[in-house]
Amino acid sequence: MGVIVTTDTLPRPLPVDLVDGPTGLLYLVPHAPLTAADCAALSALLAARAAAAHIPADDQPQQ
């Protein structure tokens, strides 16, 4: 069973904002240096976000 990581389950807020850009790009806006724990938490959040946005190859529209 996987661990679900959200900003609500973190011991403290991450010192970055994740901003969705107008062209679909994701921007990271840091407010302070990241610790190793911050990087691990950010990695888990980004992996979960990528997995949620992923469309399997079988479900993609044909061109």
C-alpha cells in the first residue's frame, strides 16, 4: 500500500509555491532554501501530481 502525500500531511508547509502556468507548465517559486526533507516531500508531491495527470498510452486519442 502506498503512502499518500499531500500538503495537509506534511509536518510543516514547504517553502515553495507550485504555480500552474498558462501553457501547462509548472513553476516552482521558492521562498527559502530547501532542506533534504523538503526535497523528499516535494519529490513525492510532484510524483503524485504526475501520476494523476498521466494518461496511459492505450487511452490516448489516435491521431
